[in-house]
Amino acid sequence: MGKVINILADKAEGKKESIAVVVPYRESKLTRMLQNALGGNSKTSMIAAISPADVNYEESYSTLNYANQVKSIKNKAWINENPKDKFIRELREENERLKNMIDNKVGNQPSLDGKALLINLNDDPFLTGKLKHAVNDGMNVIGKPKAG
């Protein structure tokens, strides 16, 4: 287990000599059982028990060094999900985002507060009021200019 912890700690610190090294999880039954907890898709905690007695100084010191190495191991946990479920979740998130944009009236529309507006009218109620043209001070040209 110590060998696995050493290699995982070196990889987490980014040491060049440990990048190509394969982590030997299969060398013992304990590391094989703890493979997902040590370097896989999980969040892992370690509790180190030490003794304040003088006779256990060496053992406590070695335990603290071991716990310090374990502390440097970084796992990247991700959610295992079906691609179809992921797609549905992303669509729901986008739907919520778009609803929030509509509710907050956030968009690419310029601020038209305090200006006179020309608004289109149409037989189709869905098109009425969709085009807005601000009337600026001075001369305003609407439509295509005539040649000549």
C-alpha cells in the first residue's frame, strides 16, 4: 500500500519520473480493493491515529509522514451518467436558462427607455410588436432610399 501511495503522491505533485509509471494496484489484495478509493472516481478521507507517548514517537512520526503523502493525492471525481440522461439534463438546464432570460428580459436588445418607438403591427399576433425602431432626434430614414 505504501508503494501505491508513494506513486500516486508523486503523480499528484507532477514529478516527471512518475508520469510514465503504472500504479501497482494489483500487487496486493488491499490495494486492489481500494483502487477506486485511492486513485479513482471518489472522494476519500483518511484518519491518522497517533499517540502522544514518547515510546510511540517513531511510529507516530511515520504515520504523520504517511498521512502527509496521502493528503497530496488528488482525485478527480465525475458523475457516471448515461449519455441520453446527460443530454436531457443539459436540455433542461438550457431551458431554465432561457426562461430566466425571458423573465429578466435580458437579451441583445438595446435599452430603449425614454425614446419614441415605431412598432410593427401584423395580422399575425406573434409578429406584432417584435420589430422596434427607435426614433432619434433629427432626421430618421425608414425603408429603402430612392435612387436619385
